[in-house]
Amino acid sequence: MEISSDQLDVLYSEEALQERILELGKKIEEDYRDKDLHVICVLKGSFLFLADLVRAIRHDRLSVDFLGLSSYGNETKSSGVVRMTQDLTIPIEGKHVLIIEDIIDTGLTMHYLLENLRTRLPKSIEICTLLHKPANTEKPVDMKYIGFTIPNKFVIGYGLDYAECFRNLPYIGVVRQS
Ligand code: 5GP
């Protein structure tokens, strides 16, 4: 199905996203005040969220790394079969790790990632997701920081794609039902 940005309803405006991200950043800043913080951005969907979130965290010992995951499936439904497309560049053993994710839907991707990262012996591991869609949960995961809990709709923009496009939208939208 072809879609255009004219067919999208705004779910979270640019302003609403930035306001919530500032709140999350302040909370993370407080929680990690006395610890080094190693942030892992799950590509591709989290790149904008990471960029805004880390700028909302005042912390002198914050480091960043990237990891690529891709889950097989069609344009709007994940199959739960996850593939690592890019691995970390920095070892996480002994580090306080915070995973930055765009959306947790079934939880299968995050479950896979947690199992993988735990074998590398981080000191602690927590999750910060911009969006959580609880309706489809198959594998519950503990999320310390959640931006917004959303209804069971396919969302696009602010890093989230539709067939690899629309990641550049500064807001999050849903396709209007006509
Ligand atoms: P999971 O179902 O494993 O929790 O999520 C797998 C992946 O599916 C997410 O990381 C995200 O890339 C994608 N995904 C899940 N729900 C949505 C959605 O509403 N919109 C978009 N663009 N991607 C989604």
C-alpha cells in the first residue's frame, strides 16, 4: 500500500515529543547522577529519539553506542524473528547500560536483545522506550522509562518507518482510516 504524509493524523506533535523527552531526560539524569551511563541506541528507529534524549541529560560520563536490529515481517507486522544487522563497538562488561528503543510492541525484539546483552555481563541494564503498545504483548519486558503508552495502531514518523520511509517526520502520526 502506498501512503502519503497527507493521510496521517498527528498522534504526538513535535512539541509534545520534545516536552516528554525533556521529562525523561531529567529523570534519567537524577537516576544516574552517581554512576557512569552507557546508552545503547537500537537502530534504525531510535536515532532521532536518542539524539534528542541524550541532549536532555546533563551527565559528564555518558557514552553512546549503536546496535542494528531488524525483525523479519511485512510492512506493518513483526514476525518476531530478529536479526542483528550491526553489533556494538564498545564492550559493555561492568557498565550501567540503558537501551534506547523507539517502540515495544510484542516485546519479542527486546526479549531477544536483553538475552543477547546479558551474556556480555553489564553491571546493570535498563530500558527506555519512547512508545509502548501493550495490546500485543507476547513477551513482557521491564521498562524503566516509557515516553507514551499508545493504542494498538501502526505509527509512523520520528524515526519509525513505513517500508523504510517517513523516518524523517518530526512528529508521530497514524494512518487515517478512510
Ligand atoms: P516488537 O513487536 O518485537 O516489540 O517490535 C518489533 C519492531 O517492530 C519495533 O522495534 C519496530 O521497529 C517495529 N514496530 C512495532 N510497532 C510498530 C509501529 O506501530 N510502527 C512502526 N513503524 N514500527 C513498529
